[in-house]
Amino acid sequence: MNTMQAGFGGRNVIGFDLGHAHTTLATMSVAGRELKILEISKRKVQTTALKRRYAKPEHQRNGYTVLFGDRVFNHTPPEDELHIGFKRRPSHDPVYQKNMAEFFAAVLNDIDNSGQLQGWSQTTIIVGCPSAWSKQERERYQQLLTVTGYPEPLVISESRAALLHTIVSEEAKVKLQDFDNTILVVDVGSSTVDFTLIHGMRSEEPLADFGDDIGGAFFDQAIYDYAVAHHPQPEQLRSLLALNRNLEPKFLYLCRKAKEKYFAERDDFEHDNVPGFTEDLETIKFGPIVNGAVMAEILAKPTKSGKPWIPTFAGHLQRAKQIADAKGKPVRVIILTGGAARMHFVKETIDAIFPDSKLFVDSEPENSVAKGLAVWGRGDI
């Protein structure tokens, strides 16, 4: 056993990728090499969502039940308290802290109750965070996610985890010498897109680390705004939204699911709308409107930068390229990760700006960070 393994003192490792939109867990034994995705409430990828169902809705101090994942959208009465998209930098916001701590604990309890993992006293939990987070932010995050009865988690960079997963992945078919050069990790998440430049896989500090709030949620919100604006009964819809605080997060969830289906099978929906995500609200219906024409309109919308999504993304890639070139360490390898990496124009834009670099994309990019976190916990890379 090497020193890292001895320091952990455990025989199992959990890689816990708690994302803005989705949460994924992977596990492996310290002695073994088999990576396994753990099922969270019978799903390998679970939605990062939390709902509090109060025992007595009219008096919310009488206790509540915590529900999480996709099931929170099955029934959304106004007396429940529904939260989505709450993963972000550590802050003193009590609602943020409560949501994060209760969601993390609920997931661990679910894994424990499912019997998928034995021996928590001999288990190490590794949680990912954006590499731009400071040491203090990581320490606060670790404290926030410490749950009584479970090991205290360790916090490492998600970009480092994506790199490690690529190194050990049989799918990538990489050579170790590929990673002696400058590597650009592009993590296309739900809330942000993060860019991390690393010179050699053993370097401690990145050459550069930056990001932008142009993750997949940009498209979820745009699809939602389009559906509301083009609803046949907009005033009635807005009245219902005002009466039930839980409808908007549920509709955003439906818009995200429609977006994912569109990008998975976009040739089928060039002219036809993505079906299957309509919600019946008794007197009216709400459904995302997603097809080729709508997506083209969304891609023409400005982001916070003032430019549309693709030029904004390309600008960040150009910035990474310029930084690496200026240091005499041009990018040779690009690792593309994150659930929103499935959008076709992401890879197309990278190929256009880095035509001579090797690009590695996992067939399941939504799982790569969780797997990489588990690999890091094994400690021999």
C-alpha cells in the first residue's frame, strides 16, 4: 500500500460528483481497478434537486421529510418547498447551506440503505469542486458536507479528476507521454463552463483557470422563456406560476429534459418539436418548444458577454490557446467533460480552434468526473 492509501486508511473510495444539474457517484476499491457507478435511488445519474414536504403544511415548524432527485417533480403542490440548481461556491447563505447539507446527507443515506456499499468506516469520500475555488472555499465546502455517521469528505479539483479518468480509461486509448504536454480540460457543466490549463499531469498548479456562466442551464432558461412567451394563454400561465412557487423549477426541469433529448437525437427534431414533456395544469398545459428553428434562435441570443453562445465559448478557447502559446507551452491534449458536452457545437468549436490537438471525449461525459474522483482516491496515479 502506498502512502496515500495508508493515509486514507480505507479500502473503498467513493467519487462524489455533486453538480448543478446532476449528481453521480462512482466507487472502486483501493486494491482493485474496477470502477463502478453507484445507483442513487435506482438511477446512475440523478437530478440535483431537493424537496421538503412538511408534516403540517400550514405550520412549517412541525418537521418535514426530505425528498431528492427526479422524484421531487412527480407532485409539486405549493405547500412543498422545491429547490434546484443550488450547487455553487460556499457562502454564508443559510438556505444554500441547508440545501447542500441535506441533499448530500440524503444521497449518502440512500447509498447506505441500498446496500451497495459496506463498511463506511473503511471508506473514503472524494468530492469534486471547480479548480478555481480557493483553499478556504474548499475547506468551507468540506465542513458543509461533513455528515454525522459518515467519513469526512476530501475535496479535489474536478479538472484533475477528469484528467485522471482519461488516463486510466480504456476507451480513451491514450499514451502517458501525451500527458507530459500542456492539457486543456474543458468542463461543460450545467451552470458554468470551466477551462483549466495544466502543464503535465503531475503539475500541482494550473497554468490558468477560468470559467463563465454559460453552462447548459443557459439553454434550459432560454427554452423556458420561449415556451412562456409563446404560450397560447400567457396571462393564465403567469397567474398559476405566481400561485405555486414550485411550478417554475419543475418547468425548468422539463425544459432541461427536452433539451437533452433534442441534442441526443437532433436530426429527428429539425422540424418537429421534442415530444413527451408536457405538463397538464388542469385548465391549461405547459410544454417546452424545442426544434431546430427554436434552437437556432436560442443560439443567436446574447449571453452575459453580449455575444451569442458559440462565439462566447470560442473566445474562451482562444484565450486558453493564447495563454499556453505565450508561455511556450502550446495545448497538445484537450479533455472534454461534463453532461452538456453532448451538444454537438461544443466539439465542433474545439476542433476548429485546436485542429492539431488530441481531443478526448468520454462516451458518458456525465460520469467522467465521478470516476476520476474515485481514481484519485486510489492514490497510485
